[in-house]
Amino acid sequence: MKKKSPRPKKRARSRAHRAPKIPTLKTSRLILRPVQLSDAPQIQKLFPHWEIVRYLRNVIPWPYPADGALHYIRDMALPAIARGEAWHWTLRLKTAPRQLIGFISLLKSEKENRGFWIGLPWQGRGLMSEACDAVTDYWFNVLKFPVLRVPKAVANTASRRISEKQGMRVIATEERDYVSGRFASEIWEITADEWRGHRHTIRRKP
């Protein structure tokens, strides 16, 4: 009688189906740490401020519920990561790595590939530009996507400045719904080749 081939161990099978691990990224001042469920309390404290949410998509409930951060991470962000459809990081200063100060995401979508927010005490210091450079490098150099597109309200001048600084260009205009209402919006774009050329030029500057 022939012996039956041994079945593969369940442990090995479960490893094969795990989502790819998202790495921690670093800039000169920041640590970008993959989001975890334990980040919910700090996000819940920092996020629900009008100045932060008003130009974010209107899928965000407002007023923000008491369990909003927990629901978002547990039921939306982590499942999207597991499906390979999104990459989410929390932002932390290297000088205070336990304190969450903001959030940045990459998204597999036709028109919207990046989103972010930063807590009020850390705005206006160029920190989000550093974070955007790090995740844009990851988008093109690791994930190997050919183009990155970012929609934003025309009135969102701070976000538009980041795209300008990154060498992005406006390819379309449209109306979009945000937490604070419906506004004229722009779709900003940069290709992988354009990004690498931009980064090379920046590095060559004295």
C-alpha cells in the first residue's frame, strides 16, 4: 500500500497568506511607523479638529464619533493593508518616538494615491513634506507604480504647496465633496521618471 503524501502544515500555509509587511520609514526628523490597532487612542485625541478634517473626503463622519479612530483602523485601514490595497503609516518625531503626530497613506486607486494629516502643534514645520517624499519614494521605487495622483481642494493651499514642491503638475480639475462642503479641486500627478528626475535635481543642489 502506498503511503499518502503528508499534508502541508497549517502553520506554513498561514504564513503564505499573510499580507506583505510594511516597513518602517525614516527621514531626517521623522519615523514613519506602520499603523497598529494600539494607535487608535492617540489618533482619536489628535485627529478630530476642524482645521485638520475640513479638506478631507466627506466619507469621514463629522462630528467625529468617540470610536472613530478604532473603527477606521480595525475595520478599514488594516483590512485594506491585508488586501494589498493600501499602506498606512503613523508619523513620529525621532526626538519623541512614542508620540504620534500625524498619519500618511498610500492607496491603490486611479485618481487618489496619497492622503495625509498632521496634528495642529506640528503644522507649518515642513514635516509633512519629509513624510511625503519618503512615501513617494516607496510608491515608485519599492511598489513600482508608474504614476502617483493626488486630488486636493484648490482652497487647500498648504497641501498644494507640498505637491508643487515635489514637482507635481495639475492634470485635471473637478468638483469634489469634502467634510466642509463641495469645492473646486485639482488632480495632481507625477510619473516615476519625473519623480526620479526631480529627486536627482534636488540632491545636486548645493
